[in-house]
Amino acid sequence: MAVAKRTLLAFGEKNLDAYRKMGETLGRITNRDQFLLAMSWGYRHGMRVEEFKRSNTGPRLEYLKPEDNALMAAIQLAVAGDAEALKDIEQRHMLAEQYAEGGILLLQQMMEEPGDFARSLAGEIRAELAKLPRAD
């Protein structure tokens, strides 16, 4: 497996304010958590931004946990449809950034709506979780 050439997963330059606002609204949330939330939200809602200017800010790869990499690999496999693609770590990181960019756009829309963003987000997450099959 190839080693990553980069040191971080970049937030989109145009949306740095949205990440800052989300961090302020949700309280103690790390760059890693913000990125993973935006990436997951973007993927779940099919929102992927392929072209955007990368910033020099985002979660450092060294702070990612094995489960974070597994989530990004699952998204990569779903998009590529071929297990061979998993060898391409750069593609995995690129897809993660693209879905995070799409996700932060959706989350920014939610933050601009009236009401409590954190409660609204929690409600939507609960609704998504309720759709999952239960392991009884």
C-alpha cells in the first residue's frame, strides 16, 4: 500500500468560515471531528464537490484513528466499486475532501436556518439512525 504524500486533509478555502461557525456552535469539536462530520454528511446526502481550492487548514493525517481511515476506505470502495482502488490512498483522501466540501455546504445551510443548529443536526442524525436495520 502506498504511503500518503500529504500531511492533512484540507478544508475548502471558501468554507473556512462555515467550519469555524460549526465549531463555535457545537462547542469543543476538533478539526478531525468537523471534517469527518462534513464528509459523512456529504456522502450520506450524495453531495460531492469535485473542484474547489484547498486551504492549508484541516485535520492532520497523524491524528486520524484507524476507524476514520476505515470510513474513508468504505466511501472510496463505494464510489470506485473496485477493491483495487483501495490501494490508492491519494484518491481516498481526495474523495474524503470532496465529500467534506459538499457536506459543509449542506451543514452551512442548516446553520443559517432559524432554530438551534445542534438540536436540528441531532434530530436529523437520530432520524438517519432510525432507518438502519436493528441487530436484535
